[in-house]
Amino acid sequence: MHAMQCDDPPARAGRPREWLCGGRGALQPDLETPEDRRYSRRDGADVGDDVITTVGRDGVADLLPLGLRDKIDVLRGRPCEVAELAGGLTNRNLKVTTSEGSYVVRIFGQGSKSLAIDREHEYRNSTIAASSGVGASVHQFLADDSVLVIGYIEGRTFRDDDFSGEQVIERVAAACRRLHDGPPFVNDFDMFAIQRGYLDLVQSRGYRLPDNYLDFAPEVERIRRALMVRAEPTVACNNDLLAGNFIDDGEQIRLIDYEYSGNNDPCFELGNIASECHLTDDQLDHLITSYFGQRLVNKLARARLQALMSQYGWTLWASIQEATSDIDFAFWPWGLEKYDRAVETFRGPTLAQLIEDVQRAD
């Protein structure tokens, strides 16, 4: 969830270390001397520009212990190459390559329940997303070891500025449609309920709250009631589509990372994309029009209000992570950036019009 997009990502949040391992045999670094240790930016279509490989003699067991490898059907007894992938803030994600294919081993972090993550739901919903043709293939779920093994998608990982590319927004809308038109997920996701749960946790444990956070509760209730006026059936949503969760495989855009997935208002998905990927108002308008096949004022207002709730809710996610995570990442400033944008909308001149527009019939 929620790796900050930046030119030089934090070292702990995903600097990969790459090793060769020979099945059940000895662990072998691909460089032998300490002076050969280095960081190198990886090239090629299979990884994003922010993926960095560290090579040295620490040993692959730090990444993927032999006992765990032996429990994974597609890895057991096979020579493999292991690299830690960038971007994980609630998991460690390892790319493991054998002669038969490449896989991602997701090792779940601690504190998932406090962030409203259900790993059984993630596994089952990932399987459903794969059946819809938009998610990665799912190979194995090891609940007792907190591990999910999925297929590695060869392709280019998005950055925020990719959304300005030709036909990208249309393709993103089509990818969302494929997911949303597929089978329902096994659970529901409601940011209003998530936000209340996060707030209860933050207040009960004395975690940090931004200045004046509670002052916006009346506006939140107004938004909730307005969204209910023309509520539509929920669909299977990823609910966490930051740029790094889009992968262009050369034929279509794939959607990855289903730890916050659940059936939800499709306009939350679209509004959350706008928030996470920093879309302009015109780009969000384009996304809504591409998704629905026509420009609908009430859907645009709905997506903008859902984007506001995304910012307001994920602010508390950052507060919880700041208090509980052992990852070296600036969660609090990340959350305040979300909050500042939410405050701008809460206090700005457009909120009343959005609340009116979302209730209109187009």
C-alpha cells in the first residue's frame, strides 16, 4: 500500500538485493568481494526505473529462507534468483526467477489488522482479479507463513506523469472496467467505515491527528448522505490504485496489489486514482468520460467527492503507520500532503456544488 512516488525512494522502502540461490545447495552471491558491493539502477522493461538492485555477500537467506522456499510449490528444489522489489510499505515483495518462470513472493508485514487488511480476502480477491484477466496469476497462499505467491508481470510500471501519455487514460479506464465488470469480490470496502475505524484506533491509542481533523466531521456526513441519494450497485474494486499498481504489459494495463480490495462504488476507484496519481481536473474528467462512455456531471462530482474521502481517510492510515511501522519512511509528511489537499476542498468554493451535482440526474 501507498509507496510515495519520488525520484529517490527511501532506502528501507524497497531497495532490492539480488542473489542467486542453487535449489537446496549453498547460497551464492553473484559478486564475491566486499568492494564489488554497489547500487545499480536496473534497466529493462520488466522493472520500473525506481527499482534498485544491491549485490553483495550477505546471503539470500535474509531474503527468502530455504525453509520457506521449500514450502512454495513453484520454487521447491529449483535454482532461483531473488531480488527485493521497490515500493512495499506494508509487505516485502520478492521477485523470484527460476528456469520455469518469474514470481512475486509477498511476505506480509505486521499490523495488517490495524490497517483493515484481511489477507484471506486479499488472496481470494487476487484470484478473482486474475480470472478477470486484469490481475496477476495466483500460485499459492501460505496463511501460516503470511505469504502470497503470484505471477510476475513483465511490463512497465507507471509513474504519475505517465497519465499524460497518449491514450493512457482510455486504457486505464478500460482496465478498471475489466475488473469492475468481472465477478464480485468476497468482501466490501467502504471508506466511510474504514475512516471511522482508523479514527477510533488513532484516538484510543493516542496517535497523532492533524490540526482541526475532527472539525470536518459535519462535512463528511453531508457527503455521505449526498452519495447515498443515487447510490448504485458496488463492483469489484482494487481501492488502492496508485501509479505503481498499474503495469503496462505491452498489450493491456494490468492492476496489481489487492490488499485493500473489496466491492465498492466504482467512482471511489476513479476518484482514488485521481488523488493517488495526482491527476488534473481535466484528466479526471477524461477518465470519467472514458469509463462511462459519456460525460456525466453527477459521476464527475461523485468521483471528486470520493477522492476527497480517500485523502481524508488515508491521512489516518499514515498516522497509524507512523506510530507502528518499523519501515524507515516519512509516513507523517506523506499523510499531511493528503490532508492538506482534503482541507483545500473542504474549505474551498466547490464543495457545495459537488454535493448538489452528485444528487442530480444526468
